[in-house]
Amino acid sequence: MSTRVAVFPGSFDPITCGHLDVIKRGAKLFSKLIVGVAKNPSKDKSLFTVNERLSSIKELVAEIKNVEVVDFEGMTVDFVKKTNADAILRGIRTFSDFEYEFQLALANRAFAGVETVFIMASEENSFVRSTLIKEAASMGADVSRFVPTEIATLMKERLASNLSSTSGLRGEEVAE
């Protein structure tokens, strides 16, 4: 059997049950799956640092022997080439995801010769996006069925500390 390597890139802020589903299913399709945690300085609204995301994901996938978790900067296709991967793995939730990902896949193949493999989201994860989860959690919603338990706990703690530090500043501003 030939060795096939794929990269599953993303910001994973936070990692969701949908991401984990794609990782588990992708790991069955490839000899090795590299989860690439993107360092994106333009995303200044990150809930977790890159190191926190790396650590959490490594713990969550520790049982899956052919999965490696690393961080990267720059273009995904450059990272794919650097790792000698054969393909990019992407999860598709909706038709609008497909439209966007299809264009990106064509561009990646045209400019860099990199193929993309799509995995359809499980029904229960078809609407789950990290941004939606962060927004809902910041408004007090229970997101525990959409993210792993340890991530839900970390989110709750982080959002509570962000709220208390923000409310403290507002109180000082009002007092002045």
C-alpha cells in the first residue's frame, strides 16, 4: 500500500465536534493526517492562542496514531508542499461551503498542483462553525454538545475572564 498524506488546515478556534469528526474520518482515508493549525495574525479576535489550540487538539487526537498536529504560517499550499503531503482535506457543511471550497480547490490545483479531498459533514455538525460557537458562547449559550467537553470548559473560563476584565474597564471609565 502506498503512503498517502493529507493536511487538514484550519484555525480551530475553537476546535469543534465537526472538526474532530473530519479528523477521525480523514485518518481512516490517509496513511498520515497532519492537522495544520494556522497562525493568522490578521485574526485578532482569537479566543485561544495557537499554543493553546495545538495543545488541546493534540490531547483530543492522542489516540489516533496516524494524526500529527502542527502549526504553520503562510499559504496552505506552501505548507502542504513543505510536508510532502499529497492532498488537502476539507470538510463541507453546506452548499455555500462547497462553492467556496470548490473554487479554492481549483486554484490550489492550478497554481500549486495540490489536490483537495472533501468530506461531507455529519448531519449533526452541518451547521457548526467555530465563529458561531464563539458568538453563542459569548452570549451565554450552552455549546457543550458542539465542542468537546474540555473545550467547552475552557471556553466558559476564557469568556468569563474576558467579560470580567472588560466589565472592570467599563466600570472605571464610568467612574471617571
